[in-house]
Amino acid sequence: MRKIAVVNQKGGVGKTTLTGNLAYALAKQGKRVLLIDMDPQSHLAASLGVVDRGLSGIDRVLINQEPMEKHAVLVRDNLNLIPAGKELGMLEKRCDQKGVDGWSGTLLKEALERSQIQSDFLIIDSPPSSGVLVVNILYAVEEVLIPVTGDYLGLQGLSYLIGTLRNFEQSLGHKLRRNLVMSRFQKRRRLAREVRDKVQSYFPGELLKTPIRECDALAEAPGFGKSVIEYRWHAPSSRDFKSLAKDLLQERTYS
């Protein structure tokens, strides 16, 4: 099973949009996907039509060591979701009292080791922070997928994030495989193209080939509890996510 975290400390870069839509595209290609919503805002569940705020989820797995199987929701064919749960936000406070060392940093990793859910991909939506939830995520995965917006703040945020990841890898003892994807991309904007080229230059072989173009359908789809492919299959972003899934499977990068 490939274990991937979608991460970026900067908000508004399209992490949740990328997580849900990429997972759906992979599931449509016959891959078994397990999604975990580790963002206390719970936007991932809502974007896939799971709107019950009372649902427990990964919060109970981490706090009470309940089995993941108990909280997995089949949201589409081949696609299971473990929601955040209403107590996830409290977990960070509890763990901060004990520090990020020891048990508090490896709760998610240990839960995955106990899990009996069979999947080809694990994809985790992370909060826009660097707290103990993100530490748990990074201990649990082998790869990170980083959305980057086509502006200089996006480039600056990427540089900061890479530094944070490198520091974390020192305590982890090994490197995390990195893939980058251009998010909310507007090809007609010269700045967006320049940023994409800089990302490719600074991180050769890490930028996936397909950028995710911004379009109305991509913004509208979560309001209907659908992926953009379900909502408007012919939209530019729908084609992009289908292609991005192939990039990930075939290791196609931008050059």
C-alpha cells in the first residue's frame, strides 16, 4: 500500500480539493483507496457528501485506540473514508501537554499497523499547520504530495515547507518521497508559468506532469457533495485529475 500525505502549511492551496478528487480518480481506475481526514475542519468528508457532523472517526481511533474498521465509511466504489470526528481538534491540545515525542507522535502509525483494511492507496488530508497532528501524519506515511499555487507566495511557502520536512526527516531517520503538483493553475497567467518552471528547476523530477487548472466546476462540486469528475466530467479540472492519477501511477513528471 502506498501511503501518501497531502501537506502544505499554507492555507488556501487546495489540499482538500486535491485529496478528494485524486482519490476518486484513482478509485475510478480500479485502485482501492482509503482516505483519512486529519483536518479538524472536516471539509474532506463534506466534499464527498458526508455531512453528519456527529460522526466519530479518526478522533476515536487516536484517542481511544478504536479499530479503523469501525469508522470507515464506503463513500464510493473502491473508496473508503475515515472522517475527522468532532474531537480531533482536542487531540492536539491533549498531545501538546505530553509533548510530540513518544506515543503522541506515533498514534496514527500504530493504528494503521493494527488496521485490517485492504487498500492500494492511503491518502491523508492534513491540516494547514505543523503541530502534533501533522507529526502523526508524517510518521505514518512514506510519501508526501505537495500542492503549489502559481504565485510567489506559493513558491515561498513551498521553500519553507521543504525545510520543515528536511528537519523532520532527521528525526525520522529516512527521507520521505516527494511529489509536487501545481494547484489552482491558470495557464494564461505568465506568473503561473514562471512559478511552475521555477518549481521544476528547483526540484527536478518531483513536479508531476499535470497541473490542476482552476475552473468554476472545481469550486462548485463540493457544495453538491461530489468530486469534480462526478459533477462535470468534461470540465478541465476533471480531465486534469484523471491525468494526475496516471502521473502518480506511472511516475510521470513535468520537464
